Amino acid sequence: MLKRLVFSIFIAFFSTFLCFVLLHFSKGSIAYANGVNSQSKEFIQRIEQNLGLDKPLLEQYKIWLFKALKGDLGVSFLSGESVLKLIKERIFNTFILGFGALMLLFLLSVFLALLGYYYKESFIDKIITFLAFNFFALPPFVLALLFVLIFGIFWKILPVIGSSDIGFEDDFLNRLEHLILPVLVLVLSHLALFLRIARNFINESFSQIFIQNLYARALREKDIYFLVLKYSLSPIVAYFGGSALSFMMGTYVVESVFAYEGLGSLLFKSIIFKDYPVVLALIFFSVLLAAFFTFLSDIVARILNPRLRRLDFV
């Protein structure tokens, strides 16, 4: 685990460098973000010089890297605010959306996997599989746009913009209402893959000899299902933790579609305007956060499965 953590830190820095290079060679400049398109080239160059964008690529990245290692993530080129402050303002919204959707996805995947096994090869099993894979066929942003059209424009029963209505920022029910569609999109777009993983592990558990022996001993079916669930949870939890980064990226995409005030909408806005400090900080933070959730899922898997505790921690 320690090796994986060190490797994750290396990947985080490499990801920021790769993102920095891609932004550097893409078209546009942060100098145009404040509506100065009609100004002279000399004026644009002065703005870039003030921001340090006239320096060589590697030198720009080196300056950011050394500051980041000291805990200084810099200041947003776009707003002039501290990057750390921008992250603190939005991280709670992203955490509530992402963690809430992940927990719902986990519970739903396990429940439907058990239900599918109980009604194996039946109409219910086929309906579950059909619906899950149909939602999976749509990318998250397409599914989000469909939900905006259906629930926000045609039926007009759910809010589709922001994390709360203006003036209702402290209203719990209002914020909860704004979470419904983003959470549904995240859960439904990932359900097929996670359901398949859960079904594979649960089916494998039912095929174990000790489970077959329990059936032979006429143990209550409810107790057998409980033991199977306990036996299957460890690898399922480990897989969910390993998928944290891809799920986080999906959360960012959904936030941008619903204009949800989280890290995702901030990231996409910063990419469009080439706001280097914000983009690099968010990429670095996201990779480290995903590594933390992977590490945490390994700990939980070891608690659920006593056999893993005897393995070397490193």
C-alpha cells in the first residue's frame, strides 16, 4: 500500500505536467478572458508578461511546482483569488454529490446483483440487465442533457441549474432537490459496470463449496444470502475504491452540465480560459483524493476479509 501511495503522488505530479503541456500548446490565452480581444498585441504581451506566461514552458512549470511543494497553490489568473480559497468554497458541494452518488450506486449495485441472482434468468433479471446497459450506453453528459430536457424543460418538476436557488443557499430541502438529477445521472451512467462487477463476485461466492454445503445442511436461505454478501463485499469495496478517479471525472462532467457549483464546473471553466494555477491544483488534488479513496477502500476490504490482514501491509 505504501508503494501504491508513493506511486500515486508521482502520477499526480506527472498528470499536472501533462495537463500543463496540453494547455500551453492549445489555442487562446488567459489574456483574452477579460474581453481585451480588440487590444493590440503589445497590450496582450504585457498582460502575459505580468502573469509570467512569457517564460519558457519548463520554467513556468518549475515555478508552479516549487511553490506547490511549499503549500502555495498560487492565485487564479481569472479572478485574482487564492486557488486554495476557490477549492475550499466548492469542495463540500462536490463531496456531497460524489460521495452521495457513490454510496447509492454501491447499495443499488449490491441489491440488484442479489435480486438478479434470486430471480436468475427470469423476466426481472433480464429487465434489470436491459435497463442498466441501456443507461450505460449513453455518456454521462448526454444522459445529463436528456434529463435537463425531460425534467427541467418539458415536465418542469426538478431544478436543473446550480446547487441551490438564489436566496435558498442554507435551505436543506432546496439543496437536496438540486442534487436529485446530478445524482441520478451519475448512478445510472455507472450502474451497468458496477452491477456487473457485483454480480460476478456474488455469483462466484454462491459457487463456493462451503456455500453449497450450507444449502445441503438446509440452512435458512436468508442466512446463506447474508454470508454470501459478507464474503463478496471485500472485493466489491476494493473495486469501488479503485474506480474513484474515473467516478470523480464523471462527477466533474455532470457538474459542468448542471452548472453545479463544485470543483468540476470550476475545472472546466479554468480549462477554457487557460487558468493554469487552478487547473493544475485541481488535477493534482483530484489524483491525490482518488489515491486516498483507493487506500481507504483497501483498509475497509481488509477489515471485511480477515485473510487479507495477514498479508504484508506494504
